[in-house]
Amino acid sequence: MVRIVEADAEIYPLEKKEDICTHIERCGRTCYKSENMITNETAVPFINGILKSGHESVIEHANVIFTMPNIPENRRILTMRDIRGLNISVERDSLTGEDAIVVSGNMRAFRDLARKYDIQDFLLLIGNPLFFIKQDASRAFDGIKLESVQTSRFSELHNYITTHSVCDLGAYKDITRHRLASFSIESTRYCNYAKGKFGSELTMIEPCNIEKGTEMYAEWLKCMNMIEESYMKMAALGGKGDQLRMLLPHSIKADMIMSANITEWKHIFSLRCHQAAHPSVRLIMKKMLNAFYRQWPDFFAEQYREFIGQQ
């Protein structure tokens, strides 16, 4: 009998640079559902393995914000906006009253900046040799300051939010179309649900657009149980995860980590909270929007009123 759970969403906070590695590990282990293996000593070897494999998408969930004086010798950075995940702008600093060059992005973006343009300054200031491309590089810019991680006093372009959601496969297929966000998703290839670690059962998301107790719901549930039965039979025959997942329906539960800056989040909400979006996508996005509004009302008040507040 399949297990049925409700869709849900939460914010994964990152407040200081010392927690970058533990934050990345927490996000990355979602793919393999190996969160139970986390200890105080596992983050560095986990990330080291990811970097060696070349799968750097996981380190995109940690973002760092820098400033530098808006002087001629620093403006060269404005020509480097082609690095995916790197955001650069000139903004008035509310603390100094002067214009500053603000540079923010995820850890992969700063590694790509170092590889393409030999700009090592940002990685060196973050100070974790695990992410360095070069350790003995000279500084390319003057007066760079590491301001914060994830959130800042600057515009929405330089404020980032990471979320963890429990949704169905169909929902995350729609959501991952947003290319300016970063994702880490529970792998139906590496997760073999026939194993005791997963309770030897399949977990489905309660459908929000099929009324419980109806004949249609009974037919859906019957189908889900038939799929589980076939999945377990194939596993008993020696089927591997990459074979077994060919049976899985859109209703299968998936843990999804998603990171984006507030500019992109607002764009996503404008599309995915709209009535035209699929009901399961709209459900999970409204949960995120509600959580964001509670924490950052100034950024999300308008969309909260449009999609949630008047209901």
C-alpha cells in the first residue's frame, strides 16, 4: 500500500560564511536521500567528492554578496556579466551614501569567474581552500569587501533564498523550467524505494485536484498501488534503480532544493501562482510565497496580496 503525504515547503537559511559547507551538504544529500549520514565532519569530504566529479550544480545553493568602490580600476568587473549565476550592479549603499559596485553570486559562479577570467579575489575572500582555483593569485580589484551570504541590504538582485519542498514529480518538472534558478532533486535513479531505508514502499503526493472519497480518487489510488506492486516485483527480480524508475508516475513524491535571487523568485511567482498554472505547482508556490512574505514582507507584499491575501 503506497504512502500518501501532503505537499509542503520551507526555507533553508544560510546566515554566515562559516556555514556554507554544511548548507551545501544539506542541500546536496537530498539527491541521494543520505541526510542521515550528516555529521560534524562530513561536509568537506562530501563537497570535495562533488567537485572532483565535476557536478558543481550543488554548490549553487550558497550565495555570497560583495561590494567594491565604484572606481575606474574596478569597473572592469562590469564586463564579466556573462558568468551564469553572477549578478553585478552599481547601487547606492545605504550605509555610506555612496555608489558601490555590488557583486553577488553562487559558489559555482565565482569558481567559473576564476577559471574564465583568472579573477580569484572573491574565492580568496571567502577563505575556504576547498573552493579555490588558485591559492597564490594576485588581487585584480581594490577594496573588495565580503558583505554577507544569501541576503543583503542591497536590491532584490543581490538577495537569495533557498527552499526545500516536498512535491510531486509533475510539479518539479514544471518548476525546473526556470533556468535562472538552481535545483537539487531527489534522484529516482539512485534511490531504490524497494529498500528498507525507504520503508519498502512508494510515497505519493496527495493530489490536490482529485477530490478524496470520489470514484476518481479511488481509481487514482488503485493505479498507484498497482505501480508499487510492479515496482517491488521488478526489484525482487534484480531490477536496479535506473530500471525501476521507468514505472514511476507524476504523483511520486520528490524532495526538491531550489535557490534563486528575489528578482527571479518574483518572476516565478507571477507565472506559477497564477490561475493558469497546474494546481499542484500553484499549491507549492503559494506555500513558498506565504513563507517568503512572512520573512521579507517588503519584497513580496504585492504578490502576496495578489495571489494569497485576498483569498
